[in-house]
Amino acid sequence: MPTRRPYSSVIVDGLEQAPSRAMLYPVGFSEEDFSKPQIGIASTWSNLTPCNMHIDTLAREAAQGAEDAEGKSVTFNTITVSDGISMGTPGMRYSLVSREVIADSIETVVGAQGFDGFVAIGGCDKNMPGCAMAMARLDRPSIFVYGGTIQPGAERRDIVSVFEAVGARAEERISAEEMLEIERTAIPGPGSCGGMYTANTMASAIEALGLSLPNSSAQEAVSGAKLEDSRAAGAMVAKLIEDNVKPSDILTKEAFENAITVVIALEGSTNAVLHLLAIAHCAGIPLKLDDFSRIGDRVPVLADMRPAGNYSMSELVAIGGIQPLIKMLLEADLLHGNCLTVTGRTLSQNVADVVHYPPNQKIIRSLDNPIKRDSHLVILRGNLAPEGAVAKITGHEGESFEGRARVFHGEEEAMASIMDGTVVPGDVVVVRYEGPKGGPGMREMLSPTSAINGRGLSGKVALLTDGRFSGGSSGFVVGHVTPEAFVGGPIALIKDGDSIAIDAVKREITLAVGEPELKRRRACWEPPSPYARKGVLAKYARVVSSASEGAVTDVP
């Protein structure tokens, strides 16, 4: 039986804590339970999104695993919001805010209740980094469980199929009946969006960090494997408590380099840059934008995954998930194999008995036949983004773009002009005042990028924003432009017709306007009124850091 109880003993031991024990009897504690380590089960269950609608089942499995290992489990909830539902609306402003609320609430409950360790279960984009941030802040034995990927819809559709169908319908390339059929059949049940979008990207990154059990990131939401993963996580936390293995033992600089490497190989979401910076901040690890460039120079893109590629996460699951990829990257000396994981073993030890992908599979390329020989996540700098910007350049859309600016104050203006045909080939669509402070909340631009693709403009139009992108976005897109427009960054000074050049090879983004003219424009610029003056959005805008620092709120 586990004996270590460094936190719960303070809550329930001794005469003076009799009132605490009295409060716990009604919620299911027996007298014997007070001598067991307490294991929190942080559940992001809700019935408002397919990503999380099944997580109550996984939480019960994790709780049972903790009980089987002679711990005492206590389940509690935190929030989730759905990016897919709020995308393209004012509600999307709350998406990145929810990451902070999730991290804060898990930290609050675990700290207040004195849990000795915990399992955190997440199933939507901000759940995962929020859970990992709380794990890093609390530094108590803990494991992350991914809720799992959704199964493909009819004709291999997913949520991005619906977003792109909107543009296709506007162009009258599909009928109203076809549009309705796509809408009705794209989402068949529980699980996170099915490509290498943000959820699957972050689940894979967290596994590569060492914070989840092997292959937790590559399981279908509705599967026996996911139930077993959840139960095993509950049991493993009890062992981590006994062995005193904490996130600070796992979250080293080398672990973050492993996560970046796996994200690049999988052609993962640009959001991984934002979220890994935030997790590293919480762990006290000095991760910087330039680390993504340094690692990206030597790591190829290997996965032919949606949105730029052809395959879904379910299809990757069917050939072995990401463990064979980790083994392949280790054998090529592209990962740090000595990094500790929540199994109590190193990354190399975890994959020692893993078999390689089956021959003739087409999802993961070999290292000598990559999709792209270096990273698709390109950190750009220049007079338009002196503190950096993040581009998603897969190679399908080319490696450079030069065009004339078409400037919009906010996503809605841009979307209307894309849908009505105002945006034409050769345009650089500039969507500004969507940064962490100016949005606030740094909305994702899946609706505009999908509409561009749906209207047949992919590769003919670039999109530049101080907001960010969904993992489902594809095309020539540049986000996280810093400084953002709301604080007077150069993106605020662009005018319609200005020439903008984006060069992914040189990693430059240049506004072809001379410094004297920019100085004149800056003297005339005034910040717009804040979107919110009270409530959570206003509070967030006051304290949030730059996107180049992870857009975190727990800053000095």
C-alpha cells in the first residue's frame, strides 16, 4: 500500500483536523481512507462538445485505477469551451482565456484540497495545455490523459470539411443539399477533431514531454484502449506518489525539445508554439521562439496528416500511433532518449519493444523521403514582426509570397470580404486587433482560412494576423505577429495596397514601407477602444503577456 501522503496528511491527520474529516465522510470517505494518499481526478467533462462528452466515463476509470492501487480518488470538474462551435464568432475570444481558467482551477482545487497527486483528463484544444500548465505549476505527482480522437465521419469527413464547405457553397461549387449532408455527417460521435489539428498535436506533444502514458495520444475516444489508458493512469499516479516522481523531474529543456521535434515530424498545429511556451513558463524552463527554429533546421516533416495532408488520427492509430515514430526519431538521434517519463522509465526504455510501422503504410514517411526536409513551423522576423511571427509553411503552398495588403479590423470584416469576392488572388489578407490583448483572447482564423480554401484561393492568397490559427487551418498563413496591433506593433500601421513579402527560407516578413513613412504613420496612430471594459475578457487583456511569450497570465 502507498504510504507517502505529503499533502493530504496536513488536511486530515490529527485531532485538530477532525472537522475536515467530518466534511469528507458524506462525500464517500471511510475511516480507512484517511490513511491513503488522496488522488484528484480533474475531469473536463461537459455535454457541450463532442470532444468532452465522454470524459466522465474516463474519469470514472481513472478513479477506479487509483482505488485499485490503494489510493483514495476524489473527482472534480473544470470547464471546457468548444472552439469548433464558437469559431468565427465573438465567443471565440474566450477560447484561449479558457486555457488559463482550466490551469487556474486545477491548481486551485488540488492546492486547496491537499491532493497528493492527480490525473488530469482533457479532450479539447485548450484542455490539454491547461492541464499540463497546472501540472507544472503544482509540481505534484500527476499524469495527463487525452480524451482521444474522434472517428471519421461519412466519406472520411471531419469538422474542417464543414468549414471548407462553407466557402465552396458561397462559390456555388456545391448545392444546398450537399452542404446540409456534409454538416449532418461530419461529426459521428465523441472525441477530438480528427486530423493533426491542435488537440491531436498537443496530445502528441504532451506524450513526447513524458507527461502521459505511452500512446495515450493515439487512441480513439470510444475504445477499450482509452478506457485502459485512463485506469492505468490512476494506478500509475499512486506509484508516482510513492516514488516521489514529479513534473519537475520530467519537464527539462530536453523534454521540450523532444516535444517540438515530434510536433514538427507530425506537421502539427502552430498552436503548439504558443502552448509549449506557456507550459515551459509554468515549469520554469527558458524556452524561446528561436528554439523552434534551431530544432526545425534538423527535423523533417514526416506525417501526411490533415489538414495539409490526407490522413486522420484514427488512421495513424490503426498503424501504431506515435510510439513507432518516437522510436524512428530516437534511432536517427533526433530525440533525447534519456528523458524521464511518467512511467518511471526513460523515453528510450518506453519504446524498446515497440515495433516499427508496417511496410507499405503511407501515413508516416521515412526519414530519407520526407514531406519537407525541415520544419513547417517557421519563425519569421522583420520590420513587420520584430518580436516574431509563426508561419505554417508545409511546402504545398510554396515558400514565399509577395502581394498587396488588404487590411481588416477584426475577423468579421475579413470573413465578409472573402465570402463576397472582394479578396482576390495576390492579396495578403491582414487581420489585426485580434492579438491576446487586442482581441482580446487571440481568436483562431479557421473560418477565414477555410473560406479561402473553399473558394479556390489556397496558394493565391496569404493571410497575416496578430491572432492565431486553428490546427485545421492550411494555406499560406502567418499568425502570432508581435508586437500586436493593440500595443502599436507595426501590423497596426499597414495600409491597403502596401506590399508585403513573406520568405520562409530567409525567415523574413517585410513591409515595403520606408522607416520615415512608418514613423509618420505611428505618430498618427491611436489605439482603439478595448473590446471589453469589465469581466474576464477585460481582466485577461490587462495581464496577458505577448504571444511570443506564450500569452500567459501568471507573470510578475
